[in-house]
Amino acid sequence: MIFLDNFRFPTFEKEDNFLADYFKNHPYSMNTVYPFKVLSVRGLYSLDFEEITVLYGGNGSGKSTALNAIANKLGLTRNSAYNKGDFHNEYLEFCSYLQGEWDDDILELKDVAMLITSDDIFKYMLDTRQKNGHVRAHRDRVVNEWFAARNSRIMHIDFETGDGVDELVKSQTARRQTRSQYLKENLGEVAPSFSNGETGFMRFIKSILPDKLYLLDEPENSLSCELQMKLAQYIEESARYYGCQFIIATHSPFLLAMERAKIYNLDGEPAAISKFWELPNMKLYHELFSRYDIYFKK
């Protein structure tokens, strides 16, 4: 399913004209020009999307800038902070997009699209760890409270004044519930304990639902090679069988090697469509493993 067909960024000339006018009228401005002059200097003015489109490039190449511009122009919500730059809104005014053909005439594109960043995943990991820490810290207190409530004898109850009523309700509740039920109701459940990578991977899996557009910013962060391979397989299957579309900023060799991926090389001059084996980083991986090929064959 193609939800987003094309996205256009401002040309170098449009950026130059805007910035020249701005600084003419604001000669003492200390504003940085970001996000202008990031993608245009690489000759990237337009992206045409397939079911899986990958934005590849090194640090500072602009892949996250492009992904953020797309997400913001579509009006997607985000959970983590990021660097908008001083001309964020002005830059978006120059951007435009062409929606793909899909079956729902009621929902807007922003209603079927989601942005998931590595920062979102790290935040989820930390929140889960903090919640588990809170539950464990207060577990003994609540267990003792449960025992005390089950064994308590309410000697006096006055329904007019309410004296003793709360204690009675608490006692009856504790006697009706098992310890696990009482803990869950009063503290919440402890999430299963997994590594950061496993937690991040499961978060991605739970977040990806059928018939939606997903913008993923460096989803490989904290994932082992094995989990990156599983994520790549899950993305390909979600696109093929469940009507999902993906736009991914990454330099993971496992995601870049996805058979159905259309890759934009933002390190190129100008930025252009490439095969994954043509990418500079992939050539470095190949050189590294070729150097030790004899040991892998043992």
C-alpha cells in the first residue's frame, strides 16, 4: 500500500532567496539557518516512495532532517524532543507532498501514519525500568498491608459517621483477592525483564499494525545483529502481507539489504538512488570481512 507517494523539499534557489530576504530585513539576527541548507546542498529536492524506502547516510547527512520534515508536514505527533531549528515553520512552508491512492476517503494521512524514533524507544525503556523500580520498591509494604487487612478484626462500624467503613472495605477486598491480585490492583504489574535490545524490539513489533504508514528513525539502535535481522524480516512481511508502508532513516546493513527496499544515498553528490552494495559503508563492511575470509571458512 502506498500512503505517501512523493515529498518535495525546497530547492537551493528558493532557500537562497528566502534567507537573503530574511537577513536583509534582520541584519543582526543570530539565528542558525537549519533546517535550510542541509538537503539542498546534497541536491535532494524530492523523494518518490515505494512500500519500503530507506534514507541512508552518515552522521550529518540529513536523513533524520528529511524524516522530521516529512513527519512535521504530515502533522504527526512525536514523543521525544528534537532540534527543530530557528526556521522550522518557514522551511515546512516550502515543503509539499503527494498522497498515494488508498481506499479510505474519511481518514487523513496523519490518521494512518506514525513516527517512531530511537529516542522514543529509549524513553520507553527508561519508563519501563522506572515503573518496575517503583513496583519493586513498594512491593513489601503492599504485601504487609494485604496480610494485615485480611487478618484485621473491625470492632466498631458507624455507617452514619463512616467510622470503620474504609477499614471494613479494605479487609473484605483483601480477603476476596489473592496476593497477586491485590498487588496488581494497588501497584500495577512488573513488566517482564528483558535486555534493552529485546525491549526495544518488542516495542517496535507491538507498534506496527496493518494498513499504516510508518516513519522509523534509526530503529536499529540498541538492537543486536540477530534482532536487526528479525526487524528487517518483520518490516518486509508487514509491507508485503499487511499493507504497511515504511520510510526508514538508517545505516544498518541488515535493513539496507532488504530485498524490497528503495535506497536513497544521502552521502552521494548529488543524493541519488543506490543499490545497497554500492554504498560506501557497505563496501567497508565487505572489505573488513574479506580481509578475514579465510578464518570464516574454517
